[in-house]
Amino acid sequence: MEADLTPRRLFTCVTVLLAVAAVASGCGGGVDAQSAATKDPSPAKYSNSYLSFSHPASWKAYPFRWDGGLHFRPLVYLSTQPVHDPCSMQGNALSCGFPVGQLQPGGVLVTWNASSPPATRLGPGTRVRVDGHVARRVNTVGGMCRRIGADRTIDVLIQTTRLPSTPTEFTACLRGPGLAQEEKNVDALLASTKFASQ
């Protein structure tokens, strides 16, 4: 009788263990899928009368509004943190800087501008295309964004109309950690960019 019970007990234990393993693996798969969905939400879309693009949902768009005259035309800012007016008047002097005082760790600031006076050439950098338009891209460790605590500056000058003309300037200020992923996000944003007919 005892010899007969032992195989039954063994069979029951193995069955219970297999059931527990199946349930545990099923739960784990669901958790991984949920965490992946949380880490990579659908991108947000932005558009105005000049351009449109997709961007990470964590980057909020801030359309620029300024009543005074400027030597450049800001189109929109994107950031992982709130922005402020980059320009201020001190007496009769207008002073403009970045719309963020200091990037937080993992922070991003993107600016789109219709650049300053008409250019006859795009200057140095890697030749790229944005929405089919010729552009020059310069990646710099630190760079001009170092003033706000960034570790990397990505500057892209885009010929949106025949030169001599006013090019469109894209600047991304990135602060670590997570620089590699933020650069991928910048690449995806630029790949999704469309300009309205000029």
C-alpha cells in the first residue's frame, strides 16, 4: 500500500509544481509587457502653420509668443520641464537666452527657430536631410547648451527655401543620464518632421 501511495504523491507534487510554474511565468509576462508599455508610450504630435513633427509624450510643447521685434523667430520650444520667456527688456536693450535656466538631470530642451538674417550657405557639419531639405548637423559635447547644464548640443541648420534665405534652426540640449536614448528621440523627431509649403 505504501509503495502505491508514493508514486501518487510524487505525481501530485509534480502536477502542483508545474501549475505554479505556469501561473508564475504567465504573470511575469504580463508585468514585462506592462512595464514596456509604460516606458514607451505613444509619441505626441505637434503642428503649427510652419512645421509638424512627433515627439516623446514627456516633452511638452510651448509655442512662443513675443510682441516685440527679434533678430530671430522662435517657432516652438519642447522641454521635459517648464520654460520661461527667453527674452527680457532692460531699458531699451533686448536680451535673449535659453527658455530654461538650468536643465534637470535627464532633462531635454529643444528649440525650433527661423534663424537670424538670410544665409548664403549652411556652414560646417554632417550633411543630412530633414523632410527632403538639405541640412547640416553638428553634435557637440557640451556646446552652447553647456550654459544651462547640458552634456550635449545637437544643432541642425535646415535649408527650407532656396539660398540666400533664412534657414530653419533646430537645437537640442540634452543632459544625462540617458543621453543615448534622448539622441534616438531627437533622430525620430527629425525623421518625422514635415514643413508646410513655403
